[in-house]
Amino acid sequence: MTEELTEKFAYELVELLKTGEISVKEAIDASRKRHEDVDSNVNALPMTFYDEAIQKADKIDIKKEKENKKSLMGLPIAVKDYNDVGGIPTTYGSKIFANNIPTKSDATVQRLVNNGAIPIAKSNVPEWAGGHTFNPVYGITRNPYNLEKIAGGSSGGSSVALATNQVWLATGNDLGGSLRTPASFNNVVGLRPSVGVVPRGLRYHSFDPLWVEGPLAKCVKDIALMLDAGTGLCETDPLSFDHSCQSFFDSLDNFQLPARVAFTEDLGIVPVEQEVRSTVRNILPHLKTLGAEVGSDIPDFSGAIDSFHTLRGLLLAYMMGDLLKTRRDDILIDIVKNIEVGYEVKNEQIISAEKFRQDLYRKMVNFFEDYDFLICPTCSVLPFDIKTPFVTEIDGIPCKTYIDWFAITFALTLTSCPIISLPIGFSSDGLPVGIQILGKPRQEDRLLAFAKLIEEKVGLHRNSPI
């Protein structure tokens, strides 16, 4: 029974909870049993609190939850260790915060809880930020498709927990690709919504448009389900809003074909491994069978890498500058360097980065006059050796910084558009490869509906690799 339940998609389990075919306790017990069976191999969920979840399950009134169309009916979820769950440690992967226990959940988690989710675990993260999930508090998270490869980051723990069927939904957040990269590396689905679609906690710069919260799941329908439960206006997040779509889940079958799609292997600015290029080309026949017209005209992304470095540095200086003054020696050296970028950047660089971001958004508006979506690889590389902290070279071209290997995701961050990472195939060694699909601003409903069509065409095998 346990294996049967954990292999189901979230929307299937929610229906079983709604009809009373299974209880919330049975769902929690299934997650616990699966965690005990597999997590020692991958270290995705280093902090669990199943007993506390069982206590909350006793208080779930399914009859009342049925009155809320957005309710997850007591579905167990994993919460990324950058988000607060009241009474549970939030470490950010840092020894400085190893004993940090928030008194209440943040806005992202509380919205999900209000709509019937029950957190059962914290998922592992890199120390503060990054594309490789390891830290001095909980250790390293491994890729279930090859335990000697990285899981990606920073939502690596959440993605691996999904890939190994330990949970049905998990939270993530995304600055430069932290939802999308691990989703691709672990054969799951991750959505970076438009800023404000999912409310953010107080840790973040309230007016920053780069870092967003978003859902991770095993299929597009589950992404829509979780987005319904997590979206909406929140008075503590000034950029949050009530989306025009009343139900992302109900809108999944409303997409009207054909569509016009731009396809690029490298955005014209980044190196990409040859096997990644050949694998993502597999999407082209599927687009044609859907009747989509495929073109190659994309906006000019030149300048995106420098602009992102500047804006990311400013954000990290804002968020961590005070901590740097008192605990410098306890912060990962690469993060220290990033914070210092924010303090050392010149006014001209800030102005140039802001102008680039504005100009790119206007280019995207013009782009969408002719196209509905832009598709490109999620990652420039395949999951790499777990002992390697970051990629230094791609296809013979050196990387200038430790984050440039995921420039193909952070370049798209600057567009302010919603982006979904969707599995598209596997390398010759059986490592997952994903594509990014970028849609029009605040049109998550159309993006998800189109992604579901592609997902159905591709039809990838989604069973846990371990």
C-alpha cells in the first residue's frame, strides 16, 4: 500500500483524501516509510517531523476542507530549508543558524497550510545560495539517477525528494535557476512564476523582482494544483497580487493550439554541452505534431550575464551585509565574494544593469507580438561529479565565475516572465535533461496548459530511479 501511494501524483492523492479512500495519517505514514527506505541514499530530507504532522492530521476536517476548492486535503509536503515552518529549525544550510527556530511559518508556507497542506520535512539546500546542494549542517544531497552526481540547487533536496517519491509536492524558490536547475537534474517539474504570484516571507527584500517562490512536483498537473494552493495577495508582500486565473488546475485543458514557438539551444550567449543540445532537439518533432510553428527569432540577451551578477550582488549585500560584518569567517567564501560585489559595484554598473533589465523586458513585449513561447535547455551541462563544487568549463569555453554554468537560467530570470522546467529526455548515461519554456508575464495558466500538452507528447518515464 505504501509504495502504491507514494508512486501516485499529488492530484491523485488529493482526490483519494477528498473521497475518504485514504486518511491523512495513511498518507503521512506512507511518506515516512518511503523516507526511511530511501533517504539514506540521497539525503534529500535531513530534517523530518512526522510526529508533529500526525498531530496536525488529527485536526484536519475533510468535510470543511471540501468547501475550499484550493485545499490540498492534508497532503504532506516538503519545505525547502530557506523557508520557515513555525517551531522547526530553518538553517539556510549555515552553522550560524543551526539552532534558529522561527516561531511562525513564513507567508509562502502559511498560505499552503491555510489551504490544507501539512509540512512533514525540511529539504536540503546549499549554504545560503548556489547550484550544488551541500552544506556544513546537513551534508550533501545526491542525484538519485547517479549517486556520484550532483542534485543541483538550491532546491536540490526538494527535487530529489520528489524524484524518489518521498513526497508529492515540495516548495522551492528561484533567483538564478534554483527551481529550474534541480528540477532538470532530477527529472521533475519546477515553475518559476512571475514575481508576486506566490507571496514571499520577510527574509527577502520586499521590492526585489529577482527571487521568487514557486512549486516543484512530479508533473504539470501537480504544479497547477500546488500553485492554486499557494498563490494570492498577502499584505506583508507588497509585490503579491491576486492572479486573474481563478484555477490553474481547471485551466490546464483550455489551451488553444496552434502556437508559435521560438527555439534556441543557447540564447545566443552561453556555451552548452553537445549532448544537452542533441537531447533538447528531441522537442522539435513534438512541437510539429502539436501543430506549433517553430522559429528562431529571440531577443538579444547580450549583457545579461554582467547585469545579473551586479543585481545578484546587490541583493545578497542587502540580505546578508549585516551578517558579513559580524560572522564573516562563518560564511562560505563564494557567498562572501558575492556579497562584496554588492558593496563594490560602481554606480554606473548599477544603472547599466537596471537599464538592461528594463530594455530586455521591452524586448520581450515585442517578442510576444510574434511568438507565444520561448524554449531552450534548462541547463548547459549534465549533472556533474558530486566532488566538483562548480563547473569551470563548458564545451571548451572557460566559466568566469562559479555561477556561470547556470547562466542559461539566470539570463531568463531578468525577463520577469514565468518559466517552467520540464523533463525532455535522458543522456546516453541515463542522466535527466530538461527544457525551459518561457511564457508571457503573469500568464502562468497558459504556460502550464501548453507545458501539459508537451508533457503528454513526450511521455517520459517517471518512476523513482531507486
